[in-house]
Amino acid sequence: MNYHIVTAEEGGERIDALLSRFVPSRSAAARLLEQGAVLCNGRAVRKNYRPAPGDELRWELPGTEETELLPQNIPLDIVYEDGDVIVVNKPKGMVVHPAAGHPDGTLVNALLYHCGESLSGIGGARRPGIVHRLDKDTSGLIIAAKNDFAHLSLTAQLSDRSLSRVYEAVAQGNFREDRGTVNAPIGRHPVDRKRMAVTDRNSREAITDWEVMERYGRYTRVRCILRTGRTHQIRVHMAYIHHPLLGDTVYGGAADKGLDTQCLHARKLKFLHPRTGEEVALECPLPPYFTEVLRRLGPVRGERE
């Protein structure tokens, strides 16, 4: 039996869309719901039901066996760790949790080896400890919870924005302004289900603040602060304002010989410690691939601290 607690950000979302993140497809989610195989707080619900934060979902895939997650001795760049949380500087190319096409070699496999059984179960059987995610090819800081108490606290902080995440990216074009905000809802792309898009259909609020750090003529180094945490949010929002990220060909960015995907790094993370309430502010350096991009772009044309 699979298990998931609806987070604050997932609250109000259609249950078939939410469940599709945990099963092979949205149609598979719909079939399970039609069969009454999905329980919300112990009762079967229809596919258009919208669960609230804290609701308990349980489901089972008939005729399949849950693949056991294996701890793997994969080196981790640990930035912070105590009995409640662990913060890792995830390298570019590492998948956060097992999924189709990535059964192992993920951050979860590495955390299981490092932490043993000390990871929260609220994220579900396939995502122990995972509070938020980073794309496979986005590098930088990601936090995991070692127990349910910490997980619930951090999830609430994501909702009320006391947990903040600051990213750095290289975007195409020369921004007219020095700073701004993109407030545009994001949902699944209507044609390509692997992509996200700015849309009013089956979407959720998405807000990104951005600020110019350095200008390179045809490219700009920007700082992005998430007010919400939607899938591919920065990538979608930058493309929406006609400044796709360098290397992000999925969302219209130019291909780059030195990059196999987007130039995006989760640079800073700040949260209130679940147990002490004290603020924890963390930062990690830009990775080599990012600094190499900046070196190749040449002299800075106007810099902002």
C-alpha cells in the first residue's frame, strides 16, 4: 500500500493530477480512482476531488510489486546535518528520487545509505525524507527531513514562505529592467505532458522574483527567488518573459557546447529549524560548470551586488 500526506502546496489540486506524480500516468491514476483503489482519509473519492493539506492518501497498484529502495554508497556533499534535517549540495545530473528510467543512483538511494532508517515517511515509499525537489540537471541545495516531525514543519514553512530558496541562472538576452516579478500560473503543458507551461487551465499560482546580477550583452546572470515551488518554475517563467535559460532547449533556450541542459543553481537556502525555531541560513558555491559558463561569456558589462 502506497502512502502520501498532501502538502500545503498540493492542497486544492485535483486528485488525479496529484496522484499522477506517483503512478505511471494520469490515465492510470484515473483508472485507480474509478476502481475505488484510492482512499483519501479512509474513503474512496472521485477523480475530480480536491484534497486539503494534511489529507492522507493511500493506494495500491494491482498486479505490481513495490520495488525495494536500495541504499547506495554514493558520495554526498553535505552542507548541514543534525538529528532532524540534512541539507545536500546536489550535483547536476543526479535524480532526486527513483522514477521511471531512474530506478537507482538517486539522491534518495544515497540518503538511505548515509542516514540508515532515519528518514521521514511522509514523502511516500518512493520519496523518504524528500521535502522539495530539484530537477535532475539543476544543481544546488536541497533539504531532507529525518523524521515526520521535521517533515511537517518544513512543509508548513514551504507554504508560509519562511523556508526560502534563492537560485542563480544564466538567461538569454539583456533584461531591460534591473529587477522584476513574474506572477503567472503554471500547469501541465496541454500537448506535451512532460513539460510545464504558463496556463489558466488546471494550473496553480506561481510567483518568481528576479534580479539582474551581471550583464554580458546577449546573456544575463540573474538571481531568482521562489515565492512558490512549481515544477520547472524558474525555467518556465524565464521563458515566459522571453529570457529562457542558457542551455534549456526544452523551454526555448539556446544550445551551448559546454552545457547539456539549463544553467541553473540553487545557491541559498534559509529555514527555521523544526526543533529550535532558530533561523538556519546556508549557501553553497557555484559549481564548475556554472563558473566555466561565466568565464566563456567574457567581461561583465555592468554588475550588481
